[in-house]
Amino acid sequence: MKPVIETHALYKGYHGRPVVDHLNLTVPEGCVYGFLGPNGAGKSTTMKMLLGLVHPTGGSVELLGHTLNEANRIALLRQTGSLIESPSGYLHLTARENLSIVADLKDVDRKDISRVLEIVHLTKDADRKVGQYSLGMKQRLGIAMALLGSPKLLILDEPTNGLDPAGIQEMRSLIASMPQTTGATVLISSHLLGEIEQMVDQVGILNHGRLLFEGSLQQLQKHSRGGILLRVLDAPKATAVLQQQ
């Protein structure tokens, strides 16, 4: 079975400094893939390259079995949902009204709105103004926007950042269930292993733009217990990531 995401020697440099350094990433279909690393490791830049928002300096990206290029970018992104940085939305409009705007922009039938509201548990609050939402509710609305049109791939950049414990737990449960409830493969980034390990099947660890580990969560736990990754991750923040098991 073809992976949903593959990168081949993916490279992005600024002023001669590598931010993503010859990255070979493989995300299997039907999993929740945890993209782990300290702040500044290159996770967000990688995700933006996967979405065509940042052009690689070198290497290539394959999405859904096709090499991403200008000719097919729009077609592939129609099958991809994303939440990068803060969720967008008009605070003076309701969640349903915001979703209607996004559905029209995506050329998706508005009938899909009820489905995504139910998935993210916002049906009861669909007609409240988004300005009255908590941060966790806004994040879930952002995910609902990404789910419009039933994408095959969902890319989420640190969606639990800033949430309170209740919001974090709700987000964890939501993301862990995504492959079953939506059929989408999920790539989620974080700098906290303790958070990631509660919702993912596969893990990739990035530091200084380089992939240090890729495999199942069980393989990661085996390696980190032996101290292998702790010795390789020399940055204090990166070491703290793995010590949170």
C-alpha cells in the first residue's frame, strides 16, 4: 500500500542554513502519525512544504501517491485538510456560518456541515458566535473546517497548544479517533512526547531539521528506554521531550 506522505531528501535552507535537512519521511495510510521535536526543529516548515505553502530548496514531496508540483497542487490539496498555527474564523459569525463560507470556498455541499460539526462535538454550539467560544472550541472548529469535503489526509500543527487540561483531553480523543470516524490519515506535530503518545500509532522525531527516528510508538518506547535517542538529541529541550514518558 502506497504511503499517504513520502518526502525524498526534502531540504529547505535560509541564507545557507538548513531548516529541514534532507528529510525522508514516510506516513502510512490509516494512521495517526506524531511528528515530534523541539520548537525550531523544522516541523512547521516541513508541514508548510507538504501543503505547498513553502517551496523546497531541494528534494520532493509525494502526497497520496503523486509527486506534488504546480500542475497537481490544487487537486491534491482538495483531498487534504489542514490546521496550521491558529484557527481562522470570523468571531462575529456563528460556527455554522463560518463553515458555510469555507464550504463555499472549497466548493463543498453545505450538507457536509452537519457531519463535521458532529465529529468535533460542536453540534449544540453551532449557532453560537465564535467570539464566545473557548480556545479549545475554536481549535475544534478549525478541525471541522479542515474536515469539510472528507479529505484523505489531515495535517495538524500543534493543535493542543494553549489549551487547558480538559481541552487537551478532548482534543486527544478527537484526533485518536480520526482514522475510524473520518477515514483520514492524520499527521500531527508536537514538542511533547507525553502528549503525542496518547493518540498516535507512528512517530517521527525531528531535530535541527534531521529525522532522528521513525517507526511505531512501541519501537520508540523501546529505543528511548535504552537511552539511544536521549544521547542523540543533544539539545536540552529535545532531551526533555523524551524524558516526559
